[in-house]
Amino acid sequence: MITTRILLRAILAIALVSVSGCDSTGNASSELDAPTLSGPAEAASFPAQSLVEFSWEPVDEASFYEIVIEYDDYPSANVAALVSDTVHVDQLTELGVARWRVRARNSESVGIWSDTRTVDVVGTRVSVVGEYNFRFSTDESTVGQTLVTSSDEAFATVLLAEIQNSGASVGDLREIAVEAFHVSIENPPGTTLDDFSEWKMFLTRTPDEEIIMSITDPAPALESSAVTFQQPDSWLSLASSTQTVGTLSLRTSPRTPRSTDVHVKAVVQMTAVLNH
């Protein structure tokens, strides 16, 4: 398919140079009518990577046709091809809205573009629940000291496993939406987020570090449901990288339990969208 597309694009480039009579908008001052599109219908929906049949009514005196498929969010995947028939099968290679149109051509002239139709390409949605545990000791810590610790597991471990289980690869990942985010202290019993004066949680991949949660001087007995997940701009690449780890930074206060082991658990509920 790749070789065929390269050849078709080369033929298209030659044809564009050789054909004259086009106006400044790209439409032609010729007698070739605009094709009437048959299918698929406007806003038809297809699963990712589908092979889709595009069709239109024949145009008198047309020798071949030019079809263009353009993706709203992924212009690098746009397709332009010359075809001899009024039925063309192409693979929808990216997610979201794709726009397509057709015009007739012959050796002397270029026809008028058809109306533009859209198709919606829908990816596979995968639910992911990542649980990240942070353990540290307050033994020998002093009031106002900042304690830093990393999670027991890499951030992307569960995400990558779910992607693989769905039969896809990390290269198919297009979006990750965070549905819920909870932080709680599992040990010692009775300890709350308010027993520390400052909280920060990062996604860390050397040398980058992005905050995903921060609390400064929280209200007494702050519940984990009040914690807000802050999605960084580089979220997609950070969340899917095997080198990314969760890092917790917190500051001790007079309320912090002394000489004890602390276990903090963060749970991130996500939905991943795959081009698969």
C-alpha cells in the first residue's frame, strides 16, 4: 500500500504540473462537472484502521479522478491520490474527523471539486487503574524538613500492560484522560494529609519533572477526594514512558507522626484511546 501511494502521489504531482486552466481557488474553468458523492454518508463512523469504500457517480469525459482525504488532527496522514474508477478503498489511518472530496480529470482539464463529506474514526477505549505506593520513614526527621520518595512501580506499567492486552502497541496511543485521582495515607492508622504541611506529587523522567498534584497547608483532615490532578502539557509522553516514575515530596509539620513508617497510596483512574 505504501509503494502504491508513493507512485500515485508522483503521478498526481506530474498531472498537476501538466494540466492548465485552473483558477486561483484550485477549481478549473473546464466542462468537467463536480462528482456526486455516493458513500459513505456524511459523518459516518468507522473503527480505527478500517478499510473504507469511497464512491461517487461517474462524470462525463473524465479519464480519472483525484481523491483527497484530510485529517483534522493529523495532517501528516493526509492522502491525495489519482484513481481510475468511481470506487476507491482506503484505510483510515488516524482518529477523529477526516474530510474527503473528489474531482474529475482528463489529459486536458481539471474538474470542479465535489462537496466535502466527513467521516468519524473512532478508537478503542481502554480503562486503566494505576495504583502507586510511596513509602518513607519520619525517623530522625525534623519539623519543616522536606521528604522525597519515589513510587514502588513505574508509572506506565499498568497502562502499557492494558494496551498490550488489547492487542495494540504504545505507538497506537492517542489520548489518556484522567477520570479520577485519589491520594490517601494507608499507614500509620489515623494519619491524614493534614499531618504534613506541604504536598507535591510529580511525574519524573530525567531531566524532566512535571507536577501532577500540589497541596500547600491543607485544611484539617483533608479528604483525598479533594485532591486535584494537574495534567501537564507533556502528559501523554510522560505517562506512557517506561522511564517515568512517580515522585512524592512532602514537608513535615508539628502534627507529623515521629519515628514511624509512612505508606501513601495514589490511585489514578484513566481512559486510554488507541488508534486500533
